[in-house]
Amino acid sequence: MNADIGDGTRAVRAGLPEPVKYEPTLPGPAFAAHFHLPGEPTGPYTYGRDSNPSWTLLERAIGELEAPGEDVDTTVFASGMAAVSAVLFSRLRAGDAVVLPSDGYQALPLVRDQLEAYGIEVRTAPTAGDAQLSVLEGAKLLWIECPSNPGLDVCDIRRLVRIAHARGALVAVDNTLSTPLAQRPLALGADYSVASDTKGMTGHGDLLLGHVTCRDSALTADVRRWRKIVGAIPGPMESWLAHRSLATLQLRIDRQCANALALARVLAERTDVTGLRYPGLPTDPAYPLASRQMRRFGGVVSFVLPDREYAERFLDALRLVDDATSFGGVRSSAERRGRWGGDAVPAGFIRLSAGVEDTEDLVADVLRSLDEAAAHD
């Protein structure tokens, strides 16, 4: 596909096969555990754990979004954590060292425990201030989460990649919060672009999916071998639904970003809101760096309310925002992150994912709910 077309055009057309008379534009899901296979197994489809036509089209589509006009390979997985695990466990061996963010996704501590059980040294440092560089020496892999979840801190990906490569380390970037429409890690030099497509990529809160995209075919081969070994494969229906959902990616992301910025602006005026973070807000400490490496700023806003009870009153009062975990969906959602116990955040910390509702309605619902929470304080 032409590398110069716009994001919306690319999202609508990504991964589609050449037109065939009387055939659907996007062929339906291929339900198959095995395929007709006379003779030597040399074709593209042999067994359902290895390959599937529905995966092929989705992987092609995601690759076109991750690196327009470039030769990259994408591997899709049953979930974002399956994609994360594939990179880490296909690359690291006993005695190796890996650098993870100390403020990253809540499941990373579980991954750390498993890595250490396999004899892998795990080092951690915060995302902000490129602090991971302080523990990088001798590491085999640097894992970046940018913006971080849920704190929305940002690091200089180009700088970290340059220094990591000079020290012999590969770099993986968890790009879940951004999607390729907001940030393209491979263009910033990363070796792996990883995401939970459960979130913004598919955007409807009804699928579990993940992917890994690489330029280096050897890295892709290792990731795909891991997928085959552990069987962390997506279903054909999920793959087809995901591909269908990509057509609205640009529409969804642009509306979510606009809503998130509008919310951040009004939240900045509230005296009961502290610790407000949104990389697209000019007053945010991450804005100068984010504006250099991000093309959009995402749909997630985080902030702190006075205490747990205040936060729960706010969440209970919302009518257009679901009290739910995850993010990136067409319906706005929010949650008090402290309820899970795994994030180092205050009791009143809120992560809010802006959906695609009318901006005025969403802002009004959030402000009314804050007022109701304050009235009972």
C-alpha cells in the first residue's frame, strides 16, 4: 500500500486481499484445525496451531499500520500478555539480564517472578527521566512502556534505543496505550513493537488479542516458534473481528484523543483533582517529549481524588462512563486503580479512558459526578 496515504485510508484498506469477483471484501473467518495437505507440507497452511488465513490478513493489516510501506512481520496472539511473554521468553535465557519499567502494566511483576524462576536477572527503574538507562549495562533486552500504564509517564524512546543498541541490548516497546496511529516504535528504532490489541486497536471491549511486529525476520521466527510451542493462538473469529474493527481505528482514536484532551482541560481547573496526567496537555511534564515522538496523545487521562471514598462516589455517580478495567474502547470507562493492589498509586487514583461519546456530554457527566462526590465530602 502507498506509504503516503492518510491514516484513515490506510486503516480502512489495511490487509485486504486483492478483489475477486463475487467474493467478500474481507473473507470470513477460516475455521480449520487442519487443511488438505497432499504430498510434502510446503504450503502456507498446514495445521491450525501454525497458521490460519484469518491471521494472515490481520497480521498484514497490522504490519501496514505499524510501518507503512516497509517490510515488517507481525505475529498475532491470543492476548496482549501472550505477546509480551513471547518476546521475553523467546529471547531470554538463564543468566541473561532484562530491564523492565518499575511503573509498568500491573501484570509485569508476575512476569518478573517467572523470569527470575528461570534464572534471569530482572532490573527495574521508572519510565520518567529515561531512568532505565541507569540499570541497562550488560542487559540483553530493554522493555519500554511508553506512555506508562497507569501513570502516563514518557521516556525518550529514540535515546534509549540508541544507547541500548550501543550496549548490545535489543529493545521492545509496549505501545498499547498509543496504537500505531499515535506512535510507531519501529520508526523510533525499536526491535519489537508489542501491544495488547484488546484495547485501542480493536476498540470495542469484546476481544482479547495481542501482537508483536518486527523488522528482523529472525526475531519474528523466534516469536512465532514460541507461539507454536505454547499454543497462544487467536481464534479465527477473533482475528476476523479484529481486522474488521481496524477500519474505524482512525475515527475512534481521533475522537478518543479529542475527548481525553477536553477532559484533561476541565479537570485541570478542579480544586479536588491533583496529580493530573495527560501527555497531550501542554502543562503536562511529558508534553515536550511526547510532542516530539507521538503523533497523537491517546485517550487515557489519570488523576487523583482526595481519598478512596471520594473516588468511589465519583465512579458511582457517572452515567456515561463504565466502572471497568481496561481502556481504549468506544465506551468511556474509569476505575480506581488501587482496588487491584498491584499499582503504586494513591487510594484515590483514577484512570479514565475516553470513549467516542459526544465531547460535551462526556465532559458534563464527569463534572456533574465530581460535583456529586464533593457534595458528600
